[in-house]
Amino acid sequence: MEISELGEFGLIERLAKEISVKNATTVRGIGDDCAVLAPTEGMQTVVTTDLLMEGIHFDLTYVPLRHLGYKAVMVNLSDVFAMNAEPRQVTVSLALSSKFKVEDVEELYAGMRLACEKWGVDIVGGDTTASLTGLAISITALGEARADDIVLRSGAKPTDLICVSGNLGAAYMGLQLLEREKLIYDEQVAEARKSGSKEQMELLKDAQPDFSGKEYILERQLKPEARGDIVATLRKAGIRPTSMMDISDGLSSELMHICKQSQTGCRIYEERLPLDYQTAAMAEELNLNVSTCALNGGEDYELLFTVPLAQNDTVSALEDICVIGYITEPDKGCALITRDGGEHSLKAQGWNPLKA
Amino acid sequence: MEISELGEFGLIERLAKEISVKNATTVRGIGDDCAVLAPTEGMQTVVTTDLLMEGIHFDLTYVPLRHLGYKAVMVNLSDVFAMNAEPRQVTVSLALSSKFKVEDVEELYAGMRLACEKWGVDIVGGDTTASLTGLAISITALGEARADDIVLRSGAKPTDLICVSGNLGAAYMGLQLLEREKLIYDEQVAEARKSGSKEQMELLKDAQPDFSGKEYILERQLKPEARGDIVATLRKAGIRPTSMMDISDGLSSELMHICKQSQTGCRIYEERLPLDYQTAAMAEELNLNVSTCALNGGEDYELLFTVPLAQNDTVSALEDICVIGYITEPDKGCALITRDGGEHSLKAQGWNPLKA
């Protein structure tokens, strides 16, 4: 169905039907000039926002809309968890070019609803409008935490241990794989066109690349998970990180933010970087250095945090968390110790959309 | 300066230098995964968001970036005031194509800062990223109000008076004027090109249309003001509207939202529609029906609200507020009474970006 058949208000009405409000702090969701929220007494509110643009942040030739919706919400929830807070609400704004149908928007919303349901988050409002070219998605997430619980980037102290959750570089490897398959497919189509073979063209229409054995890195790219489970694990273990942020642009870049804002240096160890087998295998296949991918790949949405040295035993015993190094005095700089014992300055070579 | 010289973080750092946090409810602004806010005890939070796309919502050939920034913030504050709430914070996301320079973004931010300063609002965060084509601006505004003070669209009751602030149709007339001058200019350039006259081309470069006597309608289009003053006036007069919303898509469209959500009908009177002299003169010049412009023009950012009939004397005595009709039982429908006494069904013919 064409979106123009419904218009803005018809489309919103249709989408809103599928959205129910469940969070105790949501007083009123979609349908007025503003949503109305009732903050929990004694809690502070955290707010984060992301703007995703087609052609910059995602490629619809290989990203299903449902996954895109899921990811667009998750990356915002990830920022809320990175404050040691609980997500409560999101607003969703979309700008749609004429190539999108009502069913496309419903797919996108289905993914967003799924991500919200996973963490008890309400979609409370937004804006739905037109775009001359492509799709723009702007999501704002709100969360809550007690003032004492909120963890900033600026609290790391020398001797603190540097920890990361999960493993690194997998989402980046997933992206490389998708980009490679897209290139191969485009070449095959070009060849078939050149040869004029209709049969070949028909075959290509339904062609699906063989991704077996690579499911994990694809899922990390297409359907990342915000690590609210890690926040809960730390709380249960009685650990309050001294600093924390989520890894969206790459470990190096994020760690340098923490060091800059905490006015410290750091030393991390290459051999300690947590890697999945599929990440390493794909890096090998593509002739890439897997450590470089783990350091700068981006889109991991894992948590990077620091804990006092005294909590070494406690944190080391936790599942899915690795200690990768420690915080130093600022004059030591930010260093990576390689497997051969060499020391290299960390560089923020990760994702930077506005860099040449 | 090229934005790529600074990159995302350099640009944010540069912009953030000009931004200071003043609102008592802002604990931490730009610089972490989330902003941190401390809601006032006993108050509820309101949230609204808008996504503005180049070529759909604004035309940079005649909209100065500083005005665009001002307007982008104001239209969100307008939604906060429409809840009878006080704005506190905004987040600002920008997607920029390569045609934009650092100085352009600074101009845009200067306008946004000005709008924020006017209402004591803090810019607490956002996202700055790249775009393949054009500019996208996504703003989210947060505000506060006591639960009892919040006014929804759904509270209008039969016999309530329908009121609007300021006057209507002026912003739409300003847009028509700008569009006409753009057309004329484009034709002149095409002609000069055709004739090959370099002299003529040079003259056109610095050509400025004569807008004298039309300043007001231009300002209404380019630099709208959110009517926080009206909210204050009503509070001072002891009037709590039964329903309220801001007029962004046109009076007819908004009034029909109020009637739908309040399950009522309405009668408004053409002769009561508040018009500025410049609006009427421009409509005359363009051979447009001025009432149609006032009903459907959009972008007025005036407040539309209803008050109990018993407050007729109080509300009628207030400056810059007009009573234009009253709320009826739902079976009466939404009607406009024309100057000649005729009755016509209201139609939502206003701005609807997704309508064919």
C-alpha cells in the first residue's frame, strides 16, 4: 500500500494500533503534542539520541527493515545501559522517500517493537514525514537511574582495571562479509547483462550467498544486542564501574574518550582482546589483522568499563567479561602492548562519519 | 573550513564550547553516552520530537541557516507549551552532506542557541553525522509540568469556547511570497543565461527582492515564536484550558484533532478568524482566499485551546487571544460558519507531508 493513501495521520494511527504502553513511568504515549512521563521519585533521567541515514549508516540492499528497526532502537538502549541506567521510553522519527510502502514501515516498526519489548521500553511518540531521497531514522531514548548509580566516562582512576563485555570486531567482520557478497553479486549481474543470458538473470534473482559457518558475525552486524545483562551482572556482583561507555565507534576510540575525560592514560594488551572464532576466521579469509579489527571495527555495542583494582577477583570471575588492561597516570599515554611485547600508541581509527 | 578537517568529535567539541548549561534540572549536558537530568520533584516530564528534512520542510535558497536553527528549536518548544508545560532541554541531531562547512553548522547552532536562551532551555546532547544529500535536523525537547497542569487534546467539552492566540495564515503567506520571489529570480537567471549577458548575471548575483511592507509575514515564516507568553498569561488569569495544541499543520486540521480526541464537534466563525493586515494584503495580491489561508496555511505556531464558557469574560479581556467559536456535541460535526451565515464542514487540508 502506498503511504500517500494513508497520509501522515493515517499512517501514525495504523502504527500506533500495534503499540501499547507498559512501563509504569509512561503516563501518556503517542497522540498528543508531547508524551507525558512520570519520573520515579528520587531517580534521575538520562537521554540519548541517534540519527541514522540511509547510505551512511545502513545499506538496504542487504539489511532487512525489521533488523534495521531492531538495531536502531538497540544502539540507543546501549547508550542508556552505558550510564548504568535502565531504559524506559523511546521516541521514533522517520523520514521516508516515495520508494517506501506502508508494509515497509510496518516491518521497520515490528523490529523496533521487538527491541523495546525485550527491555520493557515504550515507544511514546515521534514524527513521521517525507524525504526526497532515502530513509532517515532518528531515535531518542530515555532512561532512569539513582543519582549514585550513574556512571560517567570521567571517573576512571590510575590502577583501575579496564574491562570489556563479550567479544570485539565481530560486527565489523559481518559488515565486511556483507559488503563482499554485495560486490560479487553486482559483478555477476553485470556479467549476465553483458552476455544477455535471461536464464542467468533469472537464476541470480533468487540467488542467496552461502553464509553457513558465518551466522554469528552476521548476527552481530545485523541484530546487535544492548548489554543490559552485563549491567545487571555487575550490580548483582556488587561492582559499580568507575567509568563506562558503550563501544560503537571501536574500542580504541572509546577508550581514548574515557582516558581524555578521566585525565588518565591506559595500557591494554593485544593478547587479552576477546575474539570469537568466526571473527578470527573471517579476518584470516579477508587477509585482515584481527586485532586491528577488534580495536577499530566499531558497532560492537559491548560495554567498556573500569573497576577498582581491588575488585580484580570479583570481576575476573564473571562470565562474558574480560580484563584487557589498566588505567595509568596521564603522562603514560594510551598504549597497546602487542603479543611480542612491543608498545604502540593507541589511535582512534574507528568510525567517524565526518572525517575525510 | 571543511567539516572533514575536524571530524565528528572535533566538530562536537567546537560546537560544545559555545554551549553552557543553565537550567537547574540539567545535571550533565553534552559529553557522555547520555545527558543526565534531575526532574523537579512532583513534576511530570513531557517529550516531543521533530525531524526536518531539506527539500521537504525548508529550502536553503531563501532560508538563512541561523533562522532555520531558531525555527527548528522553536517548533519543538511550541509543542511543550501546548501541553501547558515549561521547556527545559533539547537534544539536537544533524546529518550534513558535504556541501556544508563548519561555519554553516555554527550559524545553524547560533540560531538554535538563541531560541534556547529565550526560554531558558539547555542543549544537552545530540548526534552529528553525515548525509548523502542535504541536511536533516532532528530535535527532541523535554519539559516539565505538575500533573494537574498538563493539558491534553482530549479534554474539550460541549459549550467550551474555542480560542486562538495571535493571528493565522501569516507564515503561509510569507512562504508564498518567498516561493514567488524564488521563481521570479530563477526566471531572470535563465533569461540572462540565454542572452549571454555577463553584466546581467553580475547584477542578479547581488539582487535582493523588495520585501518592504511585507516584513511581518516573512518573519512569521522564517522566525516563528513559540507562545510561552500566552501560557503565562492564561496561568496569571487563572485559566486552565480544557484542551490545547499548537497550530503547526493549520487551524482546521488541529481543531479536528481536538474534536476527534475529545469526542465533540465544533462551530467556528469565519469573521472571528484573527488576521494581520499584511496577511490579508498578500492574499489579495496573490488572489487567494484569506480565510482558506488562515484555516489551512500551517506553521502559525499559535496556540489553539478551549476554555469553559464561564470564563468568557476573563478570556475575552486578554490581549492577543481571540474566541473564534465553541465546542458542540459530536453529532453536530465540525463546522465553519461563513460571513454570509452559511455552514460548511471543516476539512483538514493543511500540511500533510505524506499525502499524495
